Amino acid sequence: MGIAYKIKCKHCGAEFAFSQDQTFGMMPRCVGCEGYVETESPIRCPSCSRRLNSSQEEFNKQVQTVMMWD
């Protein structure tokens, strides 16, 4: 299972796609479950290189679209 986000950077306004594996090497999560974004490893804007995930709340404010697949 995976999840993809369309993100708009709050710092520079750049829009880009970001995806991550939601299984983390364990059992897959259910479709419709709220996604979890890792905050230990930085996710950076490809345009301005600012960190987008210093907290779950900050990341969620920048997400425009969420797509999940099994």
C-alpha cells in the first residue's frame, strides 16, 4: 500500500508530487486510515529546499490532494 500527496510549499508556492510507502515493512494499513508522515527524516521542497514536515500539522497544511493505493 502506498500514498501520494500533491503538495504546495508554503514557503515558495511550488507544487509537486510526493509519495511514500505506508507499510514500513509491517502489515499494510487499511484504505481510509489516516496517513502518517515521518517527521524524523526531512521532506524538502524540490524548489527552495525548505523542510516541509517538521510536524504532522505543518505537513498537512501544505497537502492539496491525497491518493492512496493498495
